[in-house]
Amino acid sequence: MKKIFFIISLFASLNFVQVIELNEYIPSAEEAFVLSAEIKKEKIFIKFKVFKDTYIYADKFFLGNIELVETNYELLGEIIEREDYLFGLVKVLESDFKIIFSPDLKKEISFKYQGCYKNKICYPSVEKKISIKYNDKKITSVKID
């Protein structure tokens, strides 16, 4: 029985080695997808800098409030189709892109997204909070936490 368990364990570990190369650097989700924000004409631009060999699922975005009321947004970037080992044929973003939205005087917006590294490691869904300050109904600052 021990011999069978050992053989199964050996094949399982060899299979894992094929997926993740030894000494391969795997970026954290924070390193893989770097976010920044800017204000232009009372709209907020969330910029994504996408690490090499990573991608974000185009249909896994949520932008809205705590009560799950969605905020409309526009995505500026190249969306491509890719065969994903978890979800099959999906639309993803593999290079830098932006999301643009109007906060409609909301002071806080929830933002969620999910991505993967080399179609080998998928990150858990990431949730960020976008804090917005106003002066006379004009946006004065935006912070991503």
C-alpha cells in the first residue's frame, strides 16, 4: 500500500513540476496588476499596468457600491480571446488598459477583478475600494485602497 501511495505521489509531483518550472518567479496579484487613478473632466480613469505573462478576465470586473448596485464603466484596451484552463474560451486583457467611469457624487466605490499568470496560476478575486473626495460637486481626489 505504501508503494502505491509513493508512486501516485511521485507522478503527482512530476505533473506539478511541468506546470510550474523550478525557480520560476511568480508575481503576487499586487505586482501583476498595478493600479493608479486620475481625474479628467469629472470622470475617473483607473489605469492597469499588466505584468508580462499575466492577464485579467474581461468579464470578471465589478464596479459599484456595497449594495452591489453596478456603476457603468467603459473599458479602453485590447480584449483578446484565449483558451483558459479553468473557464475554457474567455476574453482577457493581456496589456495595459483603462477603465473610465463617472462616480455620480458617490464617495466610495467597490471594484473587483480577477486574473492569472501564464495560464498556470489564477489569482483569487481582488477587491479594492475607490475613495472619492469632492469640493462643490467637483472631484478633488481619488484614492485606491
